[in-house]
Amino acid sequence: MKNKSSIAFLLLAGAVLIAVVVALGRWFGAEIPRIEAHVAEMGFWGPLVLMILVALLTPLFIPDTLFALSAGALFGLLWGTAIMVAGALAASCICYVFSRYLFRSRVQLLLSRNERTAAVVAATEQQGLRIQLLLRLTPLSPVLLSYALGTTRTRFSTFLIACLGIVPGVFVEVYFGYVAKHAAKLAGNVNPESTLHHVATFSGLAICLIAMYFITQTARKALSEASPDLAEEL
């Protein structure tokens, strides 16, 4: 029931977001081509600045979804995903290093007060890479998870490989930004694409959401088999 409620909430939030974008698109949609041109003029620096912001600000628990939406809107689906994955990996490494070498005792104290993170630490200590990868496929905060794993005995190489599990979730968030820009341009009558392209764009988002739901459910099921106590906390 909890999983279904989470999915319903995400779908509702996505629908509200698109509705807001369409409404605002009628107001500033005509400005989007100018913004795109300005971003293009920045060349290499635009993606680099966004990647650095993701790397430095998400460890402070600023939602990475905000950056992912921006990446999708400003740089498109593929480049936006690449920028976000690179920034998110850098942010995860920063969390890991800070937690392990600078603030380990303090982080351990904070985590010990939370049953969910305590279960995460216990499970990863026992089973390593597989559990970490599965956890990255669940809605658990990637920043909190990175801080938690920094206090364990997991190797950095194992930690980094498991971080690649964030890719599906990042892709969906970037897709939201890409579709939001598309919807705004459409509402502002500045989108020259064909009807078929519009249908494919919005249908693609729906397919991604459905795929992400099944990925998350599969990860939860695998976690429940590997560590029942941990699955109850997710």
C-alpha cells in the first residue's frame, strides 16, 4: 500500500508540474528560445557550472531534483542526464569522504538515532555491493545513503560502482525537466515539432515512470529476500 501511495503521489506531482508549466508557458514560453540560445553561447561552461553546483550543493541536502529538472530543460535528455550523473557521482564521493575521514563519529551518532539508516548500515556491512546497488534503485535519499556508507567498511571502489544505480532515477527526473520545457514551448506556441514528436515525448515520460515503478518494486523484492529487516524500513 505504501509503494502504491508513493507512486500515486509521484504521478500526481508530475501532472501538477506539467499543468503549472503549461500555464506559465503561455506567459514566458516565447522567451525559452532566447534562454536556449544564451545557454548555447556559454559553451562548455554551462554544463560544467551545473555539474559543480550539483556536486557541491546536494551534499547539503538541497534536492537534486531541482538540478535534474534544470538539466533536462537546459541541456536536453541525454546531455542533461550525463551532467546530472557526473555531478551526482561527485557529490556521493564527497559525502563518502566527509563521512569516513572528517566527521565519522558525528555521522555515526546521527545515524544511530534513525532506524532506517541503522538497518542500511547493518545490511551493507554484511552483503556489500549487491545491497548497495539495490538501495540505489529505491527512493532512499542518495545523499543520506552516501553518508551512511561512509561510516561502514565498504571499499570506495565498491561504493562507486554501486552509485551507478542512481542512473535510472536521474534519467526520469531529467526527463521531467525536458518534458516541462517542451510543454512550456508548446503552450507558448514556439514549438515547431510535429504532433508525432509531441506524442512520443509525453508517451516516453509515461513509459519511463512505469519502468521506474517496476525497477523499484524489483529492487524492494530483492532487498526483502536478502534482508527482511531492511526491506521493512524502506
